[in-house]
Amino acid sequence: MVICCGDFGYWPRLPTSYGVEPLKNLRNGKVKVLWCDGNHEDHWSLAQRESDEVAPNVFYMPRGSTYDLSDGRKVLFMGGAHSIDKDSRMIGVDWFPEETITQRDLHNLPPDDTKIDILVSHTCSLEVLKAILGTDPRKGSDPSLNMLSLVTGIFKPDLWYFGHWHEWKRGKTENGCRWTALSMPGKTGWWEWLPKGNCK
């Protein structure tokens, strides 16, 4: 199984002049792929999808959805993030207002007493972002950061994986959650094996 932390490349309406059709070129065979949305997806098409299985054995995991691993651990998905370069993009083409996590997305979360072992998101909380990048007013204005602070405060996952910042770093939240910021393909730390859990 492969779990992707967003920016999967869901662009079904991408003009053929770009010469890229990611889902048609994907050759995952029997490997199941689970992914949450990043800020670089066609969010309007995501909202109109007919199924979460967007290609054979490739599953979009909507915000607030969960998946039970074979060892009994539960993964919570909370995609979305803000594009700091949205002013240079075109709405409905390569930028979508729905890219950020909103209060409405929190209504899709499981009950508060659900045991969440692993959180998979695209961005992180403001507290964690400061540990990664330091202070940057442009990058601290994403409402998704506050939403993820709420999510981690409620569920207190053991592990947390996210991408978006193109920096490979690790740390711990005040609640003891071990977080990993994954880099981008071609750079060190763009993927990791998931640590083994206690098999049931």
C-alpha cells in the first residue's frame, strides 16, 4: 500500500496540450494507493467524482475519512492547504477556493472518542510549521493550520505525516505526537516506510 500526503495530481480536466494524464499513466497493479488532497488538485472535479476509487485500486480519501490498516491501526485523512502563489493562478483552472480546510470540513470528522493512530494531511498546524520554517507571515495565514491544530488536539494521534512544505523534518507536538514533514520527489526524505504497529 502507498499512502500519499496530497498533491497527488488529480487533474481530469487538464487540457491535453499539457501532455500529462497522471491517472491514465499510473501503473500501480495490485498496490492499493490512498491519497488525500493537496492544494494542487482540481477540487471542482473532486467534488463531482462518482466514486472515491478514481482509478483501479486508487482511492481518494476525503477530509475526515478514516481507513483501518491490517494491523488494527486507524488512519485519519485531512487533506487541503493554502496556495501562497494563488494570485498568479487562475480560478477554476489551477487554483480553487476549496483547497483550504474549513470549519465545514470538521463536521466530517469521526466522533471525538475515536482512537486515531495516524494522521495523514497535506499541511500541518501553525505550531508545527514554526518548528519547520520559523516565522513567515505569508505561510502562517492559511486557515488550514488552525483547523489541524483542532484536529490534533481532539484526536492526539501517535504519528502524523504531511508534505506541502518540501522540507524533511521530524519532531513531536506537546501531546507527544511524532510528526514527519516529508519532502518532494527527488529530495531526501520524500517517502518513508510506516513503522510497524502492534498486530491484533
